[in-house]
Amino acid sequence: MSVSVLDQLVEEGFEQGIEQGFEQGEVKRESKAILRTLNKRFKQVPKKIEKRLFSITNLEKLENLADFAYDCTTLAEFEKALK
């Protein structure tokens, strides 16, 4: 049984969709983890920082920010790193 070009394209699109969904889930989890860390350390995170944090879609940048969330001494310092 041969697979048509259309079937191959559909399969590739399906796999790409799954991959993108997985990455989006990872981005969201990382953003939430950073927010939890900041809330734990600084008690209350301003909405503008939260909004900026959740606008970041680059997982590598978020992973770096997660490390920085532990090391920064103030929220202002963390906010600078968001830019």
C-alpha cells in the first residue's frame, strides 16, 4: 500500500503541530515556575513584570531567566533582565 503525497503532508503537519504544542507547554510551565520563584522571593510581582514574562516565547531565554530569578537581588534587577 503506497502513501500518497497528501497523506505524507498531513502526517508531517500533524507531527509539527504536536511538536509546537509541546514547546508551547514547556514555555508556559517555565514562565509559571519563574513567577512562583519571584512571588516566593519578593512576595508580590507587579503585573507589568508578569505580563512581560508571559510574552516571552523563547524557551532558552526563559531557562536563563529561571536561573536569574534565584540570583537577582531585587525585582528591578529581574525586570532589567526581561528587556
